[in-house]
Amino acid sequence: MIALSSRGLLLLLLLVGFLYAAPRFAMPVEAPIAEETAVSVSNKRIAFSFDDTPRGMGAFLEKDERPRLLIEALETAGIEQAAFFINPGRITPSDNDAEIVASYAAAGHVLANHTAHHSKLASTSVEKFLVDVDEAAEWLDGKPNFRPWFRFPHLDEGSKDKAKRDAVRKALKRRGLMNGYVTVDASDWYMEELALQASKAGQTMDWNALRDLFVESYLESANFSDDLARRTLDRAPVQMILLHDTDLAAMFVDDLAAALKKDGWQIVTADEAYRDPIAFMEPDVEFADGTRIQMLAAERGIGNRWYMRNDQKVAKKLFAERVLRD
Ligand SMILES: [Zn+2]
């Protein structure tokens, strides 16, 4: 465990060369966009979202540091309005998690429903799942900056069970809840898990390399999804990036935002993202799981839908090669 008291200290450690690695930020090489591409490359727009608040400890920050650092990093990044998908069932009277959630709203971000206890639809009944949705809705009701959006835990919208999928879709509509889908994922939760394992095992991690891996993976994933969307819809919808309320997000989201901007992306609000026409589409697929653009592509029989680094074997190997220093 590395105890760091502030973002300033983190940056200082970065400047003095935390551990020993020199920064080696390798931007992914982009294939040139063909001239006949129907949509201009300049209209790449993206919004940010964070799941699982309040989430357990990571490998780097003290419990109260993460939200402070995250709010500060979002401000530095020029991310005016991110969406936080809350699991109120994890809030207890003996912690300050409710204040943390309130601090996100006070900083201009919006709050939405991720079930109270993070139920996975594939492994629970529709009835129990909806009880979990309603418990979260009750907690969120009347909170400042609440939005009537619902994000499926594990992005599982019913998997292969169409009856279940349709029953939940209908029930969400009856409750006035819109599917708070994502379109860009690079499994920050798994990188966080690998960092925790390394920390517990006493392994040394290269902080700069971890930042570079995080930033590079999300940037690549955003461009992957942009390309998939253009191939699928012949237009560029606003992308919605999925992050979690993790140490990694708090430490690196401003670096990620800077890399996205440098690559031609414009950061927009979560409200703007969910006004995109894809917000009103309901893909009819054999396997209702994953990002909205993956599902829309599946519906239209478009191939190459999965971003490689969401494969845990790939992610684990990259983490071991680039971040671990033992
Ligand atoms: Zn979640």
C-alpha cells in the first residue's frame, strides 16, 4: 500500500520519476481514414461515466482521497458533467459514502441507478432484479442532479434470455428509466484488480507505465468503438466511456482526457451523450450484453466487435509485461 496524501504529491512523485521508469507513452498508431469516409473525423464526441460508487479500496489511495482526487481530476480535465452510477446498497450508516455521493453531485456531476446491490441479471430472477432496481431508485429519489438512467451491472441486459431481457426493458420503461448504456470499455476494474493483487503480493509497480497502459487502452478502445459505430450506423454517435469509481480512474482520468483531446475528441456532458439517437434504439440480439454499439453491430451482422484488451488474458499479460517490475 502506498499512502499518498494528495494529487499534488502524486504529480510530484511522477516528476521525480516514481520508481525508475522513464515515461514512455506510446500512442496507438491509427490507420489513416479513407477520404470517402462519410463522416468527418472531427466530430468524435465522448462523455464520461463511473460505475459502482461507493466502491471498495484500491491499491494506491486512502478511502477519502479517491473522491477528492477524482473530482479534482475531472475539473482539471475539463469534464464538466460525468455520470456516476450508484449502488446505494453499499452505503452504510457508519461510513461517509453518502457524503461522497453528494460531493460528486455538488461538483456538477449527475447521479443514476446501478441497482442497490449490483445484481447480475443472468443469475437472478426478473422479480428480484427489479426489487434491487427499486431499492436504488428509492435512495436516489430527490437527490440533487439525479437522472432517470439505469445501467445494467456487468452490462448484462439478460444475455441469451430474450423473455427476461424484454421483461426488464418493459419494467424499466414503466418506471421511466432509460438504459444508461456504455459504448467504450477497457476494463479499468480489471486493471484495478491486478494492481490490488500486485500490491498484496508485495510486487513493485511502475506507476508511469500503469498510467500509460490505462490511457492508451481507453484511447484505443474509444477509436475502436468510433470505427465500429461508423461501420455499423454510417455516422458517429456520441460515445459514452465506462470507467469505475477506482483509484486508477482518479489518478489518470485527466491524462486520458488530455490524450483524447489531442486525438481530436471533444468531451461532452453525459446529458448530451444520452440525447444521441442511439439512446432510443433497442438492439434485438441473440446475446444482450456489452456495449450498445457492439449490440447494434451484432444486430446488423457487422464483424470485429470486441476490443481486444477486454479479454482478461490479454490485459493480464500486458499488465505483467509493462507494469510489474520484479
Ligand atoms: Zn457495476
